[in-house]
Amino acid sequence: MFIKKLRYNVENLIAREISSLSRYYDGLYHYKPLNHDTGKLLDAIDCPRKHKIADDETLPDLTGQNEKRSIVLLNGNFNHNLDIQNLLSEIHPKLARTSRVVVVAYNPYFRWLYALADKLGIRTADDPVTFITRSSLNDLAKLSGYEVVRIRPVGYFPETSRGFGKFFNRVMPAIPYIRWLGITNVIVLRPIVSKKVNPSLSVIIPARNEMGNIESALLRMPKLGDEKVEVVFVEGHSKDGTWEEIRRVSEKYSSSFKIKAFQQTGVGKNDAVRLGLSKSTGHVAAVLDADLTMPPEMLDRFYEAYRQGKADFINGNRLVYPMENEAMRFLNWLANVFFAKSVGLVLDVPLGDCLCGTKLFALHDYKRMEKWRENFGEFDPFGDFDFLFPAAELALGIVDVPIRYHARTYGETQISRFTHGFMLLKMTVVGLFRVYMGKVE
């Protein structure tokens, strides 16, 4: 059939989409390949280690993987299965929270072609029998203990001719609504597994002209985990005595926290956060702005969301509750809403707030983000997109924690509404083109 031939023609596109994730993982297991699977897709996928699990073999126990990430590949299995819930349920006990199930499935919108072939008597034994819609996929994932992290449509035209097919296969996934007309979907499922131990935590606090907030950050820091919280201050060319205050409180509170303090040689918040992360030793790291507009007391919500397995990337959302007076001007609020919707559309991830400075994630995932950024390119001087884009592309699973945004009690905002707003708009457009049209071959 035409649709099957097209599917075979776009195997390189499917491999490229999976590789955009798998090259940053540690291993891939092709689980129970179908009889008509030629193995070409597995060969084309970029991953450090690849294994094939035959129909009479069992998936290795991956539950001991605390920092390694593995992918279980189901290539067409959903379309040739009459009990998808059972298939997912039998895999789940073998998975760690760092595992991901990647499913290659035919687009359900093309079910009618197979129904027509059946009526015409030209259906073959290899043709799919099950087509799963997005809503049914979400239900099956929940019933089996998973979350749908990402769905990426792939393949619109054969790339047999130079230019035309290749161009549209890169452009169409970036167009809302039309994107869902791809012949195949690459689906990523995250197993919901809670952290059985309390992970150690590092809190990075970038600070520039925030002398009056430094001690309050420590006084208001909740006790999290079984060990002392590691607090990493990074001071950036302050003119109000912030560095001297950091040194003072580091000595005063050394019995309550593991405190580290560094001064930037570079400039900007992104540079400060990267420095802080490079010096952190906790299993998970949180970024907390020194202006304390996000209450430090709320960090326990971020920590618990991670520990309970709600997601592997915890993001703050300041746009749910009413804000304190002067906490955010109307134009800033409007811009935040606009960018949250725009970035969410680009990444196909629901985001309530993409510019909140508070985030929490595993340090081993940050190392993957760094490698991803090397391939993707530098385009974010602030740091928020620098985390959200790789978190979405690496299928970490993102959840927003609503917080009440407070007004500053010391210092002045470092944000320029129009200059920085234009830069954010540019970054959103650049991100759109790089995500869908700039994948590494």
C-alpha cells in the first residue's frame, strides 16, 4: 500500500526524531520487534548502546538505574496489538524513573485507508489492526502507570527527490494543526516511579546587588532531604556589598548549611547559574533568584514533586495566584503569558510560565542538557529557555508548581521590559526553527 511505502521512505526521519532524544541517553532496547521489522530503523538510530529483545526474551531489570537513562523502543507494536494496556503493564516493573518508552505508531487519522483496503480485498497480513487516538493514548498511559511526555508527528512526503520532500518534512511539523497530518507519530512515555530515598539537594542562588536578601534566603530555607542543604551563592559584579554579605553569612550559618560562594568572571544570570551548577554536588539542583520574589519556603513543593515522581523537571508558575502589588507590571504579565503559550506551542508541552527563575532537576540530567546545548547552539542569555528547551527535548517530563509571586523588599529589578522582551521573542523564533528544522543528522 502507498501509506506503508511512505512509512518505509520516512524511516530516516523517524530515526532522526528518536535520535534527537536517544543520543543523550545511555542505552536503547528494541523490545519484541515485529516479524516484518527489517532492523533498518534500529541501525539508523543514534545511541551509545543498542540491544534487541526478541519475542521469547525478557527486558532486563532497569530499576537500579539512578543516573543512567535508557529507552525501550516499541516500533509498530501498538498497531499490531489487541491489548496495549497489558503490553505497557508488563514492561513497567522493569523500568526506572529515568527510563522512557518510545513508541512508533501510525497516525490514527489514516485508519480509513486501511478500512478501504479491507473492503477492496487488498489488505495484507502486515497491515496495522489498531489505531490509537491521542485521548485513548493518554487514558492507556494513566491506566498502565505512565505519562505521555511528547508526541511528534513524522513524515509527510517521500524524500526521494532532492529539495521538495525534505523541505516540507522539516517545515510541516512546526505548523500548528497541520503538523498532525504526519504519517507516523513518535510517542514518548514516562513511567511514573517515585523516588524511594530523599535525594540530596543543591540550591544555586545567583545574586547581583541583593545584599539585603542574602541572609533572609538562608533563614527562610526549608529543611529538605536527609542531609544538609548545599547552598551555592554566585555573586555577579555587585556594587552594594553583596559579596561581603555572602562571605559573612557563609561563616555564620556554616553549621546549618553546606555553603559555597563564588564570584562571576562572566556576566549575566545564565552564566552565574551555570557556574553554580558546575560547583554543585547534590543529586538534584534548584535555582532560586536572590530577589526572593519566589518564597524560599516554597522549595519544599518543588522537592516533593520531584521525589514523588510527578516529573523530572519542576518549573515554577507565578501566573496562577494574584500577585502582591508591584510584583509584576501589567506589560510584564502580558509578555509572560504570551511567551508561555508560544514556547508551549513550539515544544508541544503545556506551560503556565516559562520565565519563572525557580526550577529543580537532577544534576545528571543537567549534564545531558549541556551536551544537548552543544549541538543545539547557544541562544539564551537569561537561562530560562536554556533549561526548558532541553527538558522538553530530552523528554524529562515537566510539571508547573504554582507559587504566589511577591514584591521585592530590597533592590531593583534587573529586567528591561522592551529590550529583553524583544530578545525573548527572537529566542522563541530561533528555538522553533532549531527544534523542527535543525535536528542533528
